[in-house]
Amino acid sequence: MDTSRALALSVFASYFLIILALFSSIVSGITTTRRVVSGGKTLTFVGLALASFAHTWLYMFKFLAWSFHEFEHSNAVAAGSILERTSNWLLNTGLFEQAWTAVCRKPINWWWSEQLCLFTVGAWTIFLAVEGRRHQVKNLWAYMLLGQLVAISVASNLFYVALLMSPTQRPTQRQAVSQTWTVLTMSVVLALATVALSPLTSENTFLWNLLTMHSIILLPLIRLPILERRPSEIGVSIKSLYTLVLVASLAIRSRTILNTAAATQEQSPFGLLAQAWSTLHSHPAQASIGWDVIWTSISFIAWVSLRDAGEAAVAKREDVPYLMLTTPLVSVGLTAPYILREDGPSAEGEVKKE
């Protein structure tokens, strides 16, 4: 086996090793906390994490098998050992681009994918950065990277477990402004722009736009000493940032729903949902990301329903029926910032008291 094939197999194996390392880092950080919480709540989110992982990765493995057989069928090659065939497939197939192209190529496909993108770059990035630091959760970047490599539903459920298991500590004003407000605001705004631009990209710009979307939201989750030494006053309050995400996501989502309705010639919201459901299993990559959207939505509703009273300033469990009714229609990318923005005054107040 030549060097290029060995390198291709090594990169593929490294992908799974990185995932294992991320799981290990997150679980290690959670298990070292000392807070005693309700076992029922913790087990609920552990169960949701396991269920979403098993379900989304069932389709992920189906996608890998589909890609492998599609490559060999298209190129009429099936000779050699399994390692040679696998390395040949990996060398000549852009799996990341292939998967994302499949889930973005038509308006009805993007109807699914955009929901996960809006939730991830908007509400969840803010939630990770703010609540993660307030609860002293270790390795916040690992949750985001795990979500990108495995599934957002898996990473978000593990983060809910981490919040339940971690103590609460008020951030200092220096940390809040320099580490959270400034970098977070800029990252979220730019990432939302990449989501808005995604349907307008070409074959040459699609991948670069997607990579920008994935990388920029890691910045507010990484400790940057230079920002801690030189705090800046640039940024907005937590509630204002959630509101900004809500308004921007509403505009982006409305455009996508109208484009999808026009493409499918469906005028009824329920007819559009029926079309989306039939598209869900049209391709294994589509099924993986589609079910990631569904599990993420279910998990967020569970979090709003089960979180401690102290976790919400205004938004209470009465929001659950609203979430269950509206999330399938407008997506968790909109309902999440709407609910979480009501937590802003509490967190903002903590900063001002320092």
C-alpha cells in the first residue's frame, strides 16, 4: 500500500479517535463535579443522548456504506483487498462535502438542514458560552466540536447533563465582557450570515462557507488570554443577543419556508410538513441530519420542562405546550432563542452586581 492510501486510512481512523477523545474529555469533566442532582433528570438526558447517538449514527453508517458502494459502482472497481478498496474510496471521495451537498441541494433538503444550522450557530452557541462559564463546565469547545463531528443532539444532551451536575458561579464583569459578549456577538453574527448565504453559494464557494460556519462558532468557547488581559466594551447583553438571533433567524427561516413552498407547490403548512417527512428518508445523510434536528428539538423541550426553577428568570414550564406545538412548524432555531432570551436579565444582572 502506497503512502497516499495509508494516509487516507489514517485520516479516516483519526476521525473516530477524535470522537472518542471528545467523549472522554466531556465525560471526565462531568464526572469530576461534586454537585448532587436528581438522578431522574440526569438519566433522562443521558438516555436522550444515547438514543439520539444510536439513531443518527445508524444513518451515518448507512451513508458511509452508500458512498462506498456508489463509488465502486460508478468507477466499476471492486477488486483488491478491503483495505485497498477502502483507501481508494477515501482518496477519491469528499465525504464531508458529499454528505452536506446531499442535505442542502434542494429547498426541501435545506428546510431540514437550516434548522440545525440556525439552532447551532445561534441559541446553542450563546447557551454554551454563557451557561457553560456560569456553571464552570469544563472544555466548552469539546461540546461544540462533538456536535459537529457526531450530532448536535448528542452534544446538547451531554451539556444538559453537565449543567445539572455542575455548580453555579457568577462570572466576573471582566470575563463576561471580554470572553463572552465581544467574541460571542461577533461570532454569532458572522455565523448567521453564513447560514443566510448557504442557499446562494456555488460549487466553488459552498464548502468554504460551510467550513466558516463550523469554525467561527468555536471561537467564543475557547479561552483567549489576550482578551482576558485587555477587556473590551464591545458587545450586547445576553437578552439582546438572543433577540438579535431570533429576529435574524425569523427572516432567514421565512425565506426558506417560502422557497420550499414554491418549489414543492405546497401552500398548507401541514402539506409542507408531509413533504418534508417524505424527504427525511430520501438519502441516508438526509435521514441522519433530519433526525438530529428532531432529537435536538425533543431534547430542548425536555430541558425547558425539567430544568430547575433557578435556571429560568421568566420562561417556565408553561412554555412546554407552546414549544411542542410551534417547534415542528418554525424549528427549534426560532423557539430556542425565544425561550432563552427571557433568561437574559438574570444572567445580565449577575454580571452587573460584580
